[in-house]
Amino acid sequence: MENAQVAAVFDRIADILDLLGENPFRVRSYRTAARTVGDLTERLEDLVEEEKDLTDLPGIGAGFAEKIHDILRTGTCETLRDLRDRLPAGLPDLLAVPNLGPKKVKRLYDELGIAGLDDLQAAAEDGRIRNLEGMGEKTEANILQGIRTVRTEAGRTRLKDAADQVEALGRHLDGAAGIDRWQVAGSFRRRRETVGDLDVLVQTGDRDRAAERILAYKPIDDVMAQGKEKISVRLAGGMQVDLRFIEPPAFGAAQMYFTGSKAHNIRLRKRAQGQGLKLNEYGLFKGKTRKAGETEEEVYAALDLPLIPPELREDRGEIDAADHGRLPDLLTRDDLRGDLHVHSTATDGANSPEELLHAARQRGYDYLAVTDHSKAVSVAGGLDEEALRRHAEAVREVDAGEKRFWLLAGVEVDIMKDGRLDLAHDALADLDWVVASVHSYFAQSEDEMTDRLLAAVESGVIDCIGHPLGRMLGQRDPVRFDADRVFEACKDAGVCLEINAHPERLDLPDVWCKRAKEAGCTMVVSTDAHKIADLDLIAHGVSVARRGWLEAGDVLNTQALTALRKRLKHS
């Protein structure tokens, strides 16, 4: 079990308690425990194996420590099992629908007998929800859109959560007797923002021994199929993993085939056919003779192509680009010199500017922007003009002793409903870096949102649009705006577009990144970190940038410190 899975159990308990109308303090205690577990940088399993006292963790008492041990052993706990018997099985699933909180879900159940997604969809389509006091036709339409969002993401796992599963599986497979080599393929290797099943290729000289090792993996909840060629298992938490045994002469061809995408593979097979060859998961063949297959490079070369990075294999022009020597030199994690969107204890962050500076230097960065919230985000303790001035002074005081590092005094300012910025222009103009973001009124029309963003871009006091689509994966749909107009305005004003690396955002998405690049925009890859551990989420932003065909020159925070100082108009 990974920490995220333990946290999910506590969150599920809190959801059910909320639906049952239980004591809010009890609900909050489970939310706190889930947050503590989810924020840990150490694995709970490792702490237990080292016989560490879990009650030393904040918000974790003896009762929660006992539940954690139970979850690590069984994948669940007695409290959750008991609570599930008190509600219809599908009722907690309704909480996944955007804007449906526990109170609304309970009303829908009590007054309309809605106990699952199918019931909810039928009630909304029949117009029964609009008759409830305080709901109306707009609520009904939003619910239907939310159901579509939930169903689209059903059976898929966010990239970060899948990466945690792969890391845990890797610890089990690495160095195991009988397993010579393994590789995850599929949409995970292409770094899609959500992942379905995990496809794992295993090279072994002893399949029986390798199978024994695989099946000893503790998080396996169900062995769905087991044969000489493939083992399919379902992990605690629901993710399916298909492990295929591959011989060395075919490993590269199998990598290519199982990495996909399907559309990319079809194009390659047609190319092979045009050369009188046959391409499949076992290799590239001329008749019965295998011409290539041991490595991907070998297969691509036999097709007169350079190796195409997995992130680009979506049939979006990558084969033609490879054919003509125009593949991009994709951004890497090592290209980034800093993070330009981080929150501190001044608002809703967990660490001080001093702690953030130290953590950034540990990661090899040359700069870091402290960008706490403006006053409109009252739930986060957003800053007004005077509080921002004092905070900027404090940040610059921390930065004063630095010669080879720059701690930027910044802000994440809200773009208000009418396009005004949440803080006075003179207060913003005094800062080193200004991120402007939409945090409210997401349902505005395309024209309204376009005008809203254009007003912010043309204000002359912002440097970047934060998480431009405002989406939350599986929770909130993206806002609508005229991308051509907004991107053109950003290019003209020198305003960057952010790739927010938070696993629930990954915004701008890959296809929008490619479009922004083609429009001449400059991007920024940032984490929106609220604690030090979040700084490491930058890798997921890099994955989005790579899928969007971005190179180092397309991303502002690849610039060296001196170049960045010259670039920023407020420096």
C-alpha cells in the first residue's frame, strides 16, 4: 500500500461520515489524518517496518495508528467496512460529481431516492432535480456535465498516483531473482495525464521463478489471469496491471507496440508495409526473417526514422517531423533552473520563505518565486496591499544575503469576474513576479472569459497566467475562452502561460501547449507548491511540456539567473 491509498481510505470514511451527518469534528479528524498521510515524504510501510511510532505524526492518535496498520495489512479497515453497510453502495460515488457536496447528496437521496450515478443522471435528464428548492435548471445542467466528467475519467488514474504505484512495484521487481529487466509501457510511458491499466514488460530467463516473484507482491488483491505469456492482477485500490514476458530479441519491438499509441502504431505498420516489411510486437520482419526488434532504436532505424520520444507518439505529426529531421529537442527536468509559483506561510503554504529557499537550493535551482494569494482567496488568508508590501519586504530580506540565488517577491493575484485584478496596479508593479489566475466564476461564457483574461494580460503588471484553463482533473471542467486571441495577446504583452505541475491540474494541457508554442508564446513550468515536498511535482509539469512538443527555449524558467533578471520587467 502506498501513502495515497491509505489517505484515500481515510477520505472515504470522512465522506461517508459527512453523508450520515456525523459530528463535524470527527469528519475533520479523518480529513486531517488523510492530509497528514498524503503529505508524508516517507512511506508508511517503511515507518512500520522500522517500528516507528506513528502517533508522532501530526493528527495521528492511537486509533488512527491502529487503522493505518490495518489498512497496510488488508487494504481497508473495519471502520470503513462498517460504515459502508449503513449507506447504499453507490451513494458516496456521487461526491465525485463536481459541486455536489455531502449536504446536496443527502438531500437528493432523502427527497428523490437517488443512490448512484445512474439514478442521478436519470433524475437530471427527467427534470426532477430542478424542482428541489435552491437547485433549478442550471444546477441540473451542471450535474449532467459533472456526470459526463466523472464517467470520462472512470477507470483511469492520475499520472502521479500511477507513478507511485510503478515506484512501489519497481522496488519489488528490481534485483529480483529470475527478473533480468522490466519496463512499464502504455499510456504511462507516454506520460498521459491519466492512466488506465499498467502494461509491464518483463524479460526473464526463468518464467516460473519470475511469476513466483511477481505474485508475491503484497498489494495484489486479485489474480485475474496467469499463463506462460502474461499475468494479469488487480491491485488494492483497483488498478489493473498486465505483466507480459518478453524474449530479448523482441523486447524493443514489444516496447514500441505496447507503448502505443494505437494511432502511432498504425502509421508505423503502414510505413513498414510500404517497404515490404511486417511490424508487430515481436519485431520487424522481411518474410520470416526478423530484421530488427531488440531495441526501439533498431526498429525505428530500420524504418528510416530516428527514435521518436514516447511522449510524442500520438499521431500528431511526429512521424512526418521525424521523417524530415524536425523532431523537437524536448525539455528535460535538468533544463529547469527554478520554480516560479510557490506558496509560503504568509497564506496557505506550510513553509517559510527561508525554508523554501533552502529546499530550492538543495534541488539545484538558481531562483524561486514566492507567490502567495491575494485577498480574494479569503479561505487561504489572502493578502491585501499592505500585507503584501510587508510580505515582499520579508522575502527580500531573506534574499538580501544571496549572491548566486534569487528569491523573487511575488504574488498570485486573482483575476476578478470583470477582468480587474484583485490588487492595486502600483502594489503589483513593485513586485518581481506576478502570476494572475482565475479562481472563481468558472462558468462564464467564452466571450466573458476571453474578455476577462485579455483585461488581465493587457494590464501591464502581470508576468504569467496561472493554470489558464482552471480545471481540476475529474473534478472541474476547463473554462472556455478564445485561445487564438488570448495567446496572441500574451505574445504581444510578453506574458507567459503556466504549465501547472500539480497532479490535479496539469494545466495547460499538452495539446494547448503545442498550440501556444505555435502562437509564439513563452511557457513557464511551475509546481504551485504549498509545501516543500510539492517542489518535486515539477517532473509532471515537464511531462506535459514534452507531450506539448516544448523545448528548453520555449520555457522561461530554463533561463540562467542573469538572463531572467534582464527578462523580467519588474526586476
